[in-house]
Amino acid sequence: MKTGKKNAKKGRRKTARGATKRTASEQLAEYRRKRDFGKTAEPSGADAPRKTKSGSAAGAVLQFVIQKHAASHLHYDLRLELDDVMKSWAVPKGPSLDPKQKRLAMQVEDHPVEYNTFEGTIPQGEYGGGTVMLWDRGMYAPDEIEPGETPADAVRRGLRAGKLAFTFYGERLRGSFALVRTHAQPRAKWLLIKHRDDEAITSIDITAAVRTSVATGRTMEEIAGEGGRVWRSNRGGQKGGEERTAVAAAPDGVTPMRPKPARELPADDGWTFEPWYGGERVLAYAASDGARLVDARGRDITRRNARLAEELTALAERIGRRFVVEAELAGSANAAELFVSDLLVDGEQLLLNEPWRTRRAALDRLLGRRRLQRIHRQPTRTGGPALLRRAAREGWAGIIARHLDAPYLPGARDDSLLRIATR
Ligand code: MN
């Protein structure tokens, strides 16, 4: 290990606010003591403090990673860069995008920045033995920076005070969160809480929905190398652990958005219209090993729609990823058809907070020009009056109006989704 005179001399730099700052090498002592680098492939951090784009520049850009770690107990490791190391917390349930979910985060030893790219298996019997997946990564920034502070200063101040508000700019996690310390001793315990903002999602558990590596797309089983499965980026359809869990990951209690009955078409622009044949709105969860249909009250109606479920399953297999769509279920029991109008989850992407036009574009890409038997893409158009006249002519129940910029709000009756009956 190279501690070297340089670090010793340099050590205990004063920060802008006068607090003593330990060198990366000092901060990593506990990390190193716990590990035998002859046995584990984890980085030793021996070269810290390193010079990097982010580590320099007075901590202007700070990295974060979240690793899913199947040690003796499955947990997620949250790591925030500060002063050339990764401040680390073990979060047993993982992060949540629901502001009502406060997630326990137990502070653990600082990790080297090199840990940010670690994905693999720590040998059993070694410290933290088990599979590690890179679940998310990106930048983060403190929400409140005082005059004269760098972002790193603000993070340091927040952590010392036991309350840090910060924003994730990750590939999966976005938006503002808080870390709040509840116990200082013997090991600091914190709560990780999502702030209420546009990135909050209460209807889907993101750790259940997102189960693959952000770096390699692999599942935990694939990283562990069980059964010698090899990840293939665009083939999908493997009978791996991911697909086995995908259907089960469909969140319980999530129901379709409920169109609000309206007498008139919305007067302003910014709407799109589609037929309403008089059927019920459902959510369809499709994965290559099975599909599930849920009605407006959240009841599982898969069994009486077995042929639709089969076709959804085949579709997910062909597309190579799972998805969740909203659709109108119309027709008789034996000849039910699904008119798909919205896409809520596309593979590992949660689209609920995206505007309708973005979700619809993704739906169009997903279904493309595929010829399907009982699954149809619901046509949508901007001419409301013409479609309403056609609805009357064709004997439809009416039309549905969707606001182009609205997010999808499961279970909600909102002004952005209207139902206009034919008269
Ligand atoms: Mn861990």
C-alpha cells in the first residue's frame, strides 16, 4: 500500500469552512482492514487519492452509485462521492421513489472511488461474500449550497449535521432525496426519503421493477454465473431468473387511471382522442414467461383472458423485454380483444412520469407494425369533434380524451383523462 510521505504531508487539509478533512487513504483504512485483496476482486483503493475529473475541480461534480448486493442479507449499497472516497450506506430495502416510504440506510465504511465500477461476485467466506450488481450510477448534487461553498462543502456540511438534501441524476433514480440521520451510535443510522417532486412515483416499486445491471444488463443470476447463462443484449426471451420474477414484480394494487366523465370535448388544443368501445380499462403486464391482466378494481382477470395472456407473453418474448400497458378490454368473453393505448413500463424504463406524447411514441416503437391477432394499437388523433361524430355513427360508447403533456396517474380520476359519451 502506498501511503507515502506525500499524503502524510498533505493530510488534514483545511476545508473552506475550516473543518479538518481526512485524506482518502485515512478514510479507507477500515475498508482495507476488512478485506483480503488476495482473495476478493474488489478494488483495494491503494492508489487513492486519485486525480480524476470529478475528484479534482473542488468537488464540483460528484458521482454516485447504487449496488445491489446479495450478501447474507440482500441490500442495496448507496455510495456518494465525497473527498476522494465513496461515503457508503447499506439500504436493506433499497431506494424508493415514493415519498411515503422511508428507507433505513445504515452507514458503513467509506469505499474507494474505484468501487464504482465493481460488479461481480465476492467469494463466500470473505467480507460481504455474494453477488454485486451495479444497479444505478450517475451524478448527484446537494440541493442547498451556501454562498462560497462548493458542492462538496455542502455535502460535507449536510452529512455532519445529519441532514442532507440532494438530487440524483442517475440512469434510474432521478429527483430530490433526503438522507436524515436518526442514530449516531454505534453505527450511524439514516433514513433515505424521496422528496415530493416530478420524479416521485408512488405506484411502482422501482427495486421490483428494475432488476438488471445498469452497466451490463445482467440479472443477479447471470452475474453469479449460475447455469452458465450469458447475457445477450437484444435477444431477450431467456428463461432466466429475470423473466421468472418479472410477472411477480407486477405491483399489487396498481389500477388503471379512471377517465373522468365529461359532457363536452375540451375546448383547448393539447389533446388527443381515441375510440371508447364501451369496454373496461385494464392494465396488462407482459413478460416472456407469462402475462397478467388487472381490471379497474385491481382484480386479476388473467384466467378468463387466457388467450390474450398467451399472445401478450409471445409478444414480450419476440420483443425481448417485458412491458406494462394500459388498454381497453372489449368484446365478448371468448373473443375479447385488447386495444392498447398507453405504455407505462418498457423493459427497465418507468414511463409513468413522462408526458403522454413520449409514452405514446414509445408504445408505437414497441408495437411497430407487428401483426397480432387480438391485440391492437388503439388509434389516436387530434380531431375530437370528427371522432365523436364517427363514434355516434359507428355505435361506439364514446371517445376518450387524453392531455398530451399529462403523466400517467394509476388509479386516479384526473382532468387530463376524459370520457365523452355519444348521445
Ligand atoms: Mn454491501
